[in-house]
Amino acid sequence: MVWRENAWRELTCPACETTGLMPKRIDANPPYKPRERYNLFECETCGTLHYPDAEVFEYESRRDADLARKFYLEVGAGLDAMIAPLAWSARNDVGSFLEVGGGYGFSVDFASRELGWKAANIDPSFLARTGAADLGHAHVAAYLSPDHKLADQSFDRVLSSEVIEHVKKPDDFINALTAALAPDGVLLLTTPNAAVVKKGASLDDLLPVITAGHHLVIYSKAGLQAVLRRAGYSRIRIEESGPTLHAAAAREDFEVDFNARPDRSRLQSYLAGRLERLGKDHTLFAAFAVRLLKEYVHTGQWDEARHLRDRITRRWLEDYGFNLRMADSLKPDFVPGEKGQRRQLRKFAANHPFSLAIALYYSGRIDQQGGNTKQALGALLACARIATTMQTVFSAMYAACRETEEAGLRATLAAAEINASFDAESACDALLAIADKVEDLVRDEWWRVACHVYASNALSGHHAAVSGIEAHVRGWLEMARDERRALTPAEGYAAGGVGEHHQVNGRPEQAARWFDVAATAMTDPAEADVFRRKAAELKPKAPSRGQQLIDALNSDDEDTAQHIGHAMSHLPVTSDEIDASVAYALGIYHLNIAPDANAAIKWFARSAELANGDARLDAELHIALAAERLADGPRARILPDLIHQLEIANPVRGDLGSRIKELTDRYRAQSGAREETA
């Protein structure tokens, strides 16, 4: 497939019937005719794409029908998607259902056996004939036309899923469907969506839509609506659901819900019933048993899941000779190559169910739920390994299975989550190995597990073990912040891990910011408090009142010193806010700014009590300096003892000794002068 917008051609759009020059968008090779090349043109009026030179695909010409049956039944058939339209416009009085191009016929079989409808499938393909023979539902091996005998039976619902894109002339096809529909019936359609065919779209997204030589017309929403209106439908509902258009049309008012699904219990009942009735066939056993196993796991029916898993294990040991529960021993091998490839495919198919990887994933989930971690890890790692092999096999069959791919990715993630506490480096390597493959299928799960692996190690100090994913996790969290998206608790723990990483690397401000982020993500208040305390411990502390007083005195900010000193002067000397330096500052305040010799002596005395060494001597010096300002009587009573204590002191700091000597000399001089005067 190549984007090649280098030509124009005059064409008529099969959807809106506009005639004019249309631009070529893509050159593509049919998967079954790789040497041929078809050009895909776009109608600029309605946006529909079509291959004007491609021929109608011949369903009866496909080789290896037995391999096709095995692939389709075991992994290819999306049962959920097939039966979903049965609930889109359900009414209590629906009694008849026709599917046109229903393939194997799962939806027809489900409608007749679980819903009680009179149901039929008209489809000329080998797969449809095989399905009718296997399942026993009503089937007509023909193409539907307006004059076919089915066209006058007036079905309440007519469904054609993923068929109209294979038809060159949609009007004839829709008219045939309409002829089979009751006047008050509803026509249901699904078809690939032209809106996804854009430059920049991934090849995985494009290939299922634009398959050359298989899909002839790729409808836009407007194009499909035009076809339905020409057929006489006045009530039309079309919804874009990713790569698929869902459509419902009628000639009378009706209700539709494209999100509706049949009750899960009905699907389980159907799968269980068909397993019991048809399970002798190897392929049908795998088809129904593995799908039912998946249903049991998804609905939390663990006992039923374990019993069915044991049954699958016994059956596959009998059919294929391997033990599903000995996952480490399962190492199927397939090497693609042109020479003898069909023989290799047949040999592989004869010895392995195509749903092996899917079964291993759900087996691992069952073991994980039961606390059997070692067994679960073995099954999950085997699933991831075998899913890769299966995709190689399917590619050699010109097929693909998204469910197998997804099972392999989810198994890798589940194994990484288990390994988070045991082998963090291995978990990180596994996450990085699939990082570029998860965009569409399991992106959210990848990020959840990455956050878990990172957080469980970073929060316990094992930063080196998860260094490989640290940048990924941090980038994801920063993107969430930029998008103003609230974090989940799991993401919050990862943010806490980033905070720990910054803290051990000497970046306290960044660490505090990430701890705050972690706190906001916590749903448990106690957990939030843990991260808030961590952040608070690292943030620069606001200076205390005492420190503000000291700073104001040191900077000669008398206004601030006056305000704070006045407020703190009323504190008791034993207050928790008072330490040696704060008491000293309050003494200075009362010595120089708000003169009060007695208050100054009180605070300097408290400072001396709390201080040691020269700091204590400095406080005692200032007691004496304050005492000099007392009235004669009090001064005469206390100053001599203070002077005597200072004279015998032995300060370490020379400047302090000089100041003490200056005071004592002044005192002696003043005392001598007073004696001479007396």
C-alpha cells in the first residue's frame, strides 16, 4: 500500500452518484494477487472511496478452506460484534430475522436458539455452507436478489454486516435487502468507515479497511446515507464507531441504540449449550470452550472458569498431546518461507489450536486470582511468547487476529505487574519491548502497569531497577498535568516515586512538587497526608516570629522589630517560641528599641539559662549592660556581682573578652570616682 496522489480520473461515485474528476489516494496490492495493483479514488462530494478496476471477490475460489474454517471458528469470528446488532433495535414483537452474507451463521444460530426468532442466513460461501452443516440453522446458499423467494417473506429485521463494501452496485444490493424487509421492519448494516483512511493513520488501522480486491467501496457516512435514501428509507441513523459505520434504516419511526448488547447471560447460555452439543469436533470445541472461558473470567465466575479450564486441558492433551497447565513446555515453532509453507501451515494447525495464546492468557488470569503467582506467571509468559508465533502463522495465511495480539500484550503487562516486586528490571524490559505496540489496543493498561512497576520500586528506594521507565512515567504524568487531567491513585504513587527520585538526587524543590502531585491523587486521606508531610518537610520553612525579630534587628528594620518585639514581649519566658537566640533578641529589643531595663534583664537572663559557652557569657554581659540603666538602688544591688562574674570569666572569642573588659574597666572607674566624691 502506497499513498500516491498523482492522478485524477473521471468516475461516478457508487454512493452519491456524483460524476466528475476524482483524485487517486492510494495504490494497493490485493493480498491474494500480490502482483496486481489497484488504485483507490475518493469522491470529493461525499468522501466515499472506491476501486473502480477491482473485480467482485469470488468467495468460492479461496483455497485451504479447512484452514480458513479453523482460523475463523477458533479466533477470527468476533461473536460479540456479530450478535450486537440483534439488540440495536430490539422489540418484544420481533419474530423473524434474515442475515444476508452472514458467513458461518453464528448470529442466526444465536437468534434462533437464544432469542426464539425465526432466523435464516443467505450466503453462497463455503464457510456459510459449513456453518449450516455444523450448527443446523436455516441457510440458503445463494446471493439475495429482489426476485429471490426470500425477498417476499417480510422479515422484521434484516442484517447485512460487512458485506456492502464487497458490492460494486450498492443500489441493487440495498433494493434486494429492502424487498425482504417487512414494511415496519428495520434494516441493519455495518461497513468499514472511509473517515479512518487518512495520511498518518497506522498501517494496522488502514489495512482492514482498504483491503484491495476484497473491499470495492469504502463508504463515508454521507455516502451510505445517500444510498439508503435512494432506496426509499426516510428514517436513517448512522454512527461512526472508529473504523466501522453502524447504520439502521426504516420507513417508519423506530428507536435504535448502537451501544446496546444482548444480555451476557444469554451469550453464556448459548456458548455452553453449543459446547455440549457440538464439542466432539476439535475445532468447534476450541471455538465454544475458549470463548466461554473468556466470558467466565470477564464476569468473575472463577469456579466455573477453573472447571472449564481443567476440561480444556484434558481435551487438548487428548487432541494435541500437550498439557495447557505445563506452560513452560509449550514452545510451538513456525518459520515462514515460500517453499513448503502450505505444508508447514497444515502441520502447525494439526498440532495446535489457534486459540492457544488466548487460552493461556485466561488460564494465567485464573491462577492469578487464585493466588498461584508462579503458575500464573508461567502461563502469562507463555501466552506472550506464543502470541508472537501465532501472529506469524496468521500472517502466512494472509490473516490477522487482533484478539491474539491483544492477549499477548495483556499477558506481557500482567507478567510485568507480577514481576514488579521480584524482578523489576525484567518487568521494565518487558514494558519497553512493547511500548510502541500498545497505542491502540492496551495503551491505558500499559501506563497503569508502568506506573505500578515504577512506584513499587521507586517508593522503596530501588531507583536504579526502574530507571529505564522513569522518563516514560514522568512524561506521562507531566502530560496529564498539562491536560489538567486528574490522576488515578496508581499514577499518584508513581508521582510519589518521582518525588523520591528527586529527593535522593538532591533536588528538594522538585521532590516537594511531585509529593504534592501525589497527595492530590490519593483517595485515602491518610495516604494523602503522608505525601503532604513529605512535601512540607522539603519546602523552605517560613521564618518564625523569633527569627523575623532577629532578622529585623540585624537589618536595622526598627518598624518590624517594634511590631514583632511588642507582640512577643508578652510571652512567658518558658514559651516554646523562646530559645536562647530569641530571648537574646528580645533583650536587645528592650535595651535599644523599647527601653525597659528590667524586661531586658529578664530576657537576657533567660538567654543565659538556655545558652552555653560564649553565647551564655554574651547574654550575661548584656544583663550587666541592662543593669547599668537601672535606678541607683537596684543597680547597686545586682551590678557588682555581675561584674565580678564577668571578671573571672574566660571567653573563647577575643572580641567578647574585649567587650567584657571594657565594661568592667568602666565600672571600676565609675566606682572609684564615686568613692573619691564620697
